[in-house]
Amino acid sequence: MKQIKTITVAILALASVSLMSFKVSSLSNKFNIACNAVKVNWVKESHDFGEIPRGKPVSIEFEFTNTGDEHLLIADVATSCGCTASDYTKEPIAPGRSSKVKVSYNAAAAGSFTKTITVNFQDASLKKTLEIKGTVR
């Protein structure tokens, strides 16, 4: 009788361990699929305006493509100073579709400049920092 209990407990323990490892493996696979589901491909991540006139705004559009298999949403775009403004789509971007982040710079002072623009997506792992630079004459 004692041997039957021992064998039964051993079988149950083995079955439990097998099921647990199967569930962990399944969750791991689902997590990897989810991580690979959202991807962004930028055409370029920086722009040099060269020489620009003081007090005359200049703009550039940074283009990107949703290369993942889920919709992509920009949460917000933050600029490094008040002289830089941005505009972007507030609608979800479907897989395979492209969109743009428009950045405008209005120079108040002469000299060289470098400004950063941070694009925050709904998926925080996709955060991207773009850069503009140039010289104001």
C-alpha cells in the first residue's frame, strides 16, 4: 500500500512538473511573438539644415513605416526647446503603412544649433530620438 502511494505521488509530481514547463514555454513563446509584433523602420533619424536665415522657420518630415504586424500609435512627441515644434498623426498606423513626424524650427539667435525630438509610442520600447542641426546666420 505504501509503495502504491509513493508511486502515485511520484507520477503526480512528474505530471505537475511537465505541465508547468509546458505552460512556461507557451507563455515564453507568446511573449516573444508579442515583442516582435510591433516594429518601426525610420527612413532617417537626423537632418542637417545647413545654413538657415534667422527668424524664418524651416521644417523637415521624418518618415517611418510600421514594419510590425500590429497597429502602431504615437503617444506624443516632445521637443528639446520652445523654438522647435512638431506635428504627427494621432490615428493608429496600420501594419505596412507609413507616416511622418513633421518638425519645425524657428531660430531666434545666430550660431549653430542641435535639437532633439523624442517620439514616444504607445509601446514605450519603441521610443525614438530624432535630431536636427544647422547654423543660423
